[in-house]
Amino acid sequence: MPDTPPPVIVVMGVAGTGKTTVGALLAGRLGWPYAEADDFHPAANVTKMAAGEPLTDEDRAPWLAAIGRWIDERAAGATSGVVSCSGLRRVYRDQLREGRPQVRLVLLEGSRELITRRLAARHGHFMRVEMLDSQFAALEPPQPDEDVTEVSIDATPEQIVNEIVLRSRLH
């Protein structure tokens, strides 16, 4: 489709799946700009999560809108990009895709045990291990009509990026 802007990949998953690591590596490999979804959260959201309180849909609305604006800026500049975003619920994924045919969704998935170990090893991040249950409870697995590329995190970050590039037809 010639009128479709260059692709923007949204790297999704629950906390601890490696969205930031994989997203930054993927962007570096492709030579595209990268944006970390956590940077789009209003201060009130960060405070709430740091206190162990899950975000509500109302809390997430300005965050998702800000990510959408970043995607729109890529389209306006005819540039590609990579952004991380949990994308836990279909309504969030739909919001990010609405009117944006260039958006390609990639879901990083892994076992609760592996993700718990990763979160426990992280230091200096507002997302606490105790909040993982709320992330899994909110996660709505993508449906076939969503065209989401699902990639296992049971590999090195470089292997995960290779898989994304291969399966997203970006090579």
C-alpha cells in the first residue's frame, strides 16, 4: 500500500518481558528511533505504580494518547520507529492502531516464573514484582484478527530481535 507511512513497531508484553531491552536493540539494529513507553506516563501514574497500585483504564488514557502522538510524529516525518508499550488489553492495542496502518504489534511472552525472576533482579524501576499478578490479570491474549507477532522471551535479547526482524519482514 503506497500511502502507508513507514512501519512503527510496538513491542508489547507484561512487565519484565524485556520490552525496553528488546525495543532498544531492535531500533538500533534497524537504525530507527526508539521510545520507551514508561517515559510517556504522567508523574501520577509512576507514583501510583511505585506504591504498588495497578493503573486503571482512566490512568492509562493519557499515556496511550501520548504514545499515539509519538507514532503520529513518525508518520508526519515519514520515518519508522520502535516504541515499547505493555499493550495488555485489546482496547489499548486498538487505540494504538486506530488510523495507523503502519503500526506492527510484537508481543513478548514468557512463563510467569521467568518473568518473576527477571523482575526480582531489576533495581531502580517503579514496577514491583507484587504487581505482576495485576499485569497477567489484565493481559488479553491477542486474537488472530489482530495480526500480532508473538515472540518467546526464552532466548537472548539478540535472538529475540533476530526473530522479530525475520517474522516482521524487516530484513
